[in-house]
Amino acid sequence: MSELVEDRPPAAGPRSQLGAAVVAAAIGVFGLLGSLALGLGKLTAPGPGLWPFAVSVLITVLSVVLALTGRHGTDTERFTGASVLTAVSVASLVLFAMLLPVIGFEIPSLLLVFGWMRFLGKESWVSSAAVSVGTVAAFYVLFVVLLEIPLPRLI
């Protein structure tokens, strides 16, 4: 049997593991503070910050575990040019979240799906346009028409 050889970047090393743990811990602490500001409520009457608080606690705890044990891991990869795609994806989600309450979900959703398909997925212009319009239309019908969820909308 022949083994599959992966074309992977070289291992990142212990400093990268620690850096990832610190960044994740900062995200966890930021989430903890944000969820506390929303209010936790009680278990019988949960507030809007309860589930984000639980997830943020988990992220923070796992970050500490990674900081303590991850220095010996060899399964991390160095940042390369391809790593920029992840940063672009995250930035586009942040932009989506910022635009959503201002101009509704239709245009930001259309741009997000189109951008991911065309520029990150390298799909054709026609395919990207068709799928993005179809996706937004399907979400509109599902969430606005059928489930009557009050999403921020353009119209």
C-alpha cells in the first residue's frame, strides 16, 4: 500500500502554538466581556449573553490548555501566502456583520456568497452570480416569508 504524501507547509513550532493560544484566549476573554454586557439571565430564564458566555468560557479554557500542552505539538503549519485566504474570509464576515444592521441582509449576503465563490473558490462569474442570487432568495423565502423572522431588510 502506498502512503498519501500531503503537500503541507512545514511545522510552525512552539512559538506559533503559544501565539495561537494567546490570540484565542484574547477572543475568549473579549467574548466573555461582551456576553456579560448582554446579560446572562438565569438558567430558567436565560439572557441573550448566556450561550455566548458558555462558548467564550470554552474557548478561553481550551486556549489555556493549548498554551500549556501545545508547545510539543507538531501538527501546526507555518503561515504562508495561502493563509491570507483565512484572514480575508474572517474580514469579510466582520464586514458582513457590520453591514447587516445598516443595509439589511440582502446586499451583504449577496456580496459575501459571491465573493467567497468567485474569489476564494475560483468559480466562474456566472456560477458565482447565479448561486449567490439563488442563495439569498432561498434565505429570504425561508427566514422572512416562511419563518417570519424579523431580519434587518433593505425593503
